[in-house]
Amino acid sequence: MSDLAGKRALVTGASRGIGAAIALALAEKGADVAITYERSADRAADVVRAIEEKGRRGLAIQADSADPAAVKRSVEEAAEGLGGLDILVNNAGIARAGTVAEMSLADIDALLNINVRAVVLASQAAIPHLGQGGRIVSIGSSLGERVPFPGVTVYSLTKSALLAFTRGLARELGPHDITVNLVQPGATDTDMNPADGEQADGLRALTPLGRYGNPQDVAAAVTFLASPAARQITGTVVTVDGGLNA
Ligand code: NDP
């Protein structure tokens, strides 16, 4: 399949996990792909190599999503390096657990800055580069709509913010034929939430399909939303959670 041939994409936080799977899936469909990472330079280089093995252009950019200047720079470097930008995937995110009563200011700030502010700033920086048919896809969470246990309130808040952001930005960019959508994973087997981790059995028990998803399950939804076939889908949500929110 090559329905993204000639497209240029930036995926934030794609040295590992869901972001890496999205970057590889976009390349598989024919896109050139830039990725950002915070610390994992070696893992990012592996992802770039895998993109290049598919015959596509790959580019790794070190950029801490908590740093507004770095976020803006990463979008500019991606557009310059790839010769333009058609697709932005806001994937970089962190999880910090803790009740509201106990959570530190540093954790609250980190969650808001990386999971929310960086999504706004990367989208803002991408807008001048995106033409007709452009795509913004952000990665939220099933916890953005439902909070089925305590201790994840602020994380859930950050993912909930992406629902309104997606709807509002879809209104703003619709006249330019640019779509904006949100993909909400449920429990997905990555370093953030390993399928053999302490929380895993509890999450499986809440999930009708009774299993973790893998990063490729999320990537499949993103590549569809990025494709020309999804041209009439904007301002909405695709939840890939095994039924967790049912
Ligand atoms: P991982 O922790 O496995 O990977 C996180 C990726 O984001 C890494 O590439 C990491 O880079 C990058 N990253 C983290 N912090 C920053 C930062 N400050 N600046 C730039 N890049 C950063 O996470 P997942 O793949 O599991 O999660 C991806 C997205 O999916 C997140 O938004 C998460 O909230 C969401 N999600 C995940 C779920 C799950 O069950 N796994 C469920 C629902 C949503 P580096 O390697 O350099 O640290």
C-alpha cells in the first residue's frame, strides 16, 4: 500500500512504543518521517534506520516536549529536513501516577507541559506548513473520557484536554481542508504500561477483549486517519481500547 506516497510526517516521541510503531507504519504506507525523542538517541537512530530500510527518508530530532522553544524548533527542522510537512502526529506523552492530594507541583507541571502545552505548540508551529489535505492526529487516552480507578486524575485531565483541543482546531482548520483527530489508546504494551506490569491484570479485567493492545493497533488507526480515505473525518475520536470505555 502506498496511499501516503510523497507525504511528509512528523511524529513526536517516536523513539519507542506507540510513536515508533506509528512512524514505521506511516513509512510503510509511503511517507517520509521525522521523529522527535527526549533521551533515547540510540533507539531513535534505530527507528530512522528502519524507516530508511523501507525506502523512505527518516530524520531524528532531539527535542524535549517540555521546552516550548524545542517543540517549535522540531517542527521547523522536520519541515526543512523533509521539504515540507503534511502530517503531524502528537504522540509524545508521559504518565505520572498519584492522587491529587499527594501529587507534586513538578509532576503536575510536567504532565501539563508535555501532554497538553506541547500538543498546542507543535500544532501551532505546523499550521503554516500544512496545505490542503493536511493532517493533525493526537494521541489521547481512554482515560481522557473515563477514569475507572483513582490515582490517575491529572493524567486523565491532560488527555481530556485533547478532546476539546481536537474539536476546536478541527473548526479552525476545516476551511483549509486540514483534518484534526484524536486517537485514544487503552492499555497498550509499551515501556509506559507493560503487559506484564503491576497494573496489567487489573487493566485486563476492565477490558472486554481481556487483553492489552500492541502499538501497531494504535498505529493502524493513525495511518487510516492520515490517509486520503479519511478525508471526511475531522474533529472526532477513534478509541483503540479493547472496549475499556464501553
Ligand atoms: P513510552 O513511555 O513507551 O514512550 C514514550 C515516547 O515519548 C518515547 O519515545 C519518549 O522518548 C517520548 N517522550 C517522553 N517524554 C518526552 C519529552 N519530554 N519530549 C520528547 N519526547 C518524549 O510511551 P507510550 O508509547 O506508551 O505512549 C505514547 C503515547 O500514548 C503517550 O501520549 C501516552 O500518554 C499515550 N497512551 C499510552 C497508553 C499505554 O497503555 N501505553 C494508553 C493510553 C495512551 P525517549 O525514548 O527519548 O524518552
